[in-house]
Amino acid sequence: MNSTEKSLLKDRFHQYILQLQNSICTALEKVDGKAKFEEDQWIREEGGGGITRIITDGAVFEKGGVNTSAVFGKLPEAMQQAFKVPDSHFFACGLSLVIHPVNPFVPTVHANWRYFELYDTKDNKIDCWFGGGSDLTPYYLLEEDAVHFHSTLKNAIDPFGADLYPKYKKQCDEYFVNKHRNNERRGIGGVFYDYLRPENDTEAERLFEFQQSNGNAFIPAYAPIAEKRKLTSYGTRQKEWQEIRRGRYVEFNLIHDRGTLFGLKTNGRIESILMSLPMTARWYYNYQPEAGSEEDKLLQVCLHPRDWV
């Protein structure tokens, strides 16, 4: 693919995620029924900027963010080493969201769809790739919700290849792992993919369509679950367990998550990067749920992932 075509793809993807940001925020506000997203537009000194939208203290969503960004400039030395490239410039564009609910029976959800271009300053060659995915972090294992979430993602991916959902589901199970916690997953997964490089113009268009299909599947995958569970009654025990599991979420994001680390190493906007963290979390010393309890059922799935579809 030539430079002109890739630039057009870059602009088209940026426009897509701006539209997707609008549709996701509108849908989540409808589920919440009380809170509205507040918008903060920002500029990155080294190049580019973004739109951060945050929802807080809602009837359904305690804290969440749906953020878009398009940043560019010289690739920091730390990232040059990570990518194993010489002095380079980059463009990165994407939508990232994390939603933390009030009710422990409504899952936390995360999604990200991104596009990256890398420019060699010596001969101006361009490398590019897509990445992204969606994953669900419930606090109580409600199997029909897990099946619905995974089935919706599978239906969005299947038109692009029957082998892709199992592959990307496995990659998700292997990525969102707290390795320092005996390989404990932070949730029940979803799909995760990265470094999807187009070999030609046709493949680039197909990957762009693939990204759109995944992005467009987010609300159908998540909103019905939040709507169904938002009025489920709960007590102190369920809220404490939610906050214990949130602690695991924080650990993964700050220790292992590549997106968080990339943002920190490229002088990303710290408020937007850390919007993924919940309002409250707990760390009890050596906490173990009672064997056979509802809490333990969730933990066992985090230790031993299942096939949901």
C-alpha cells in the first residue's frame, strides 16, 4: 500500500472512532438514565490530541470513560527499543473505554480499537497495523450474560473468517492475566488482537471493515446486560467482593497493560490514561472466598477460562 492510501485510511479510521464515540456515549447515557458524559478536549504538546468523555456518579455507572485520541510525533526511545526500530516517527489513533458500574451484578467492561502507523525517517517507509478487542469483567458469574457477550462478538467476527473468534478469544484469555496472581484472569475475557498488518490495499480495506464490525458490536454486546442487571438487589458482601475484584483490575492495568504503558512512555495525557481505574477498590491480606460460594465460582473461571460459545 502506498503512503497516500494509508493516509486516507488513517483519516477514515479517525472519523469512524469519533462517530463511534458519539453512539456509545448516547447508548450508555440511555442505560444510566441519570448521568451524562462530560467532555474534555485536549492537545498533546508533541503532536495531536483527543477527546475524553467521562461519566461519574450515575444511577448505573459509577465511573467510566469513552476516549478518542489521534497523536503523532517522534517515537520515544523506549518505544523504539520495544518495537526494535531505529529513529522513527509514529501516528496512533484509537478509541478506548472502560465502564465501572455501581451494581456488583453489572459487569465492568473494557474495549479498545486502534490503528498505528510507523515512519522510518531515513527512507519514509510506512508500517501499519490494527489492534483492539473487548472484554468483560463480571463480579458474579451469570452464565447467560457471558454467553451473550461472547456470542455477539463471535457473530461480528465470523464473516471475516470462522477461525478468527477462537483465535482472538484465546489471545484475550492469555493477555488479561495477572501473572503475579497465579495467572488469574481479571474477568471472563472476550476477544483481543494486535499487529494485524495489511499486505495490500484490499487487505487494508478488509481490516478496516473488521474494526468497524467489532466496534459496532460493543453496544449490542454490553448494553442488554447492563440493562438487565442494573436493578438487581445487593448488599455489603457483594459490594466488598466487587471492590476486591476491582483491586485485581487496578493491578493488571498498572503492571501489565501495554496500552497504559505505551501512554505513559509516550507522554500521554495522564488523566485520560488513568480514567480506567475505578473510584474505589480493596486489598485484603490473603483474601480467599469460601469454597463453593458465588464469589468462588467467579474466581474459578478467572483461573480456568471457559469456552462460552
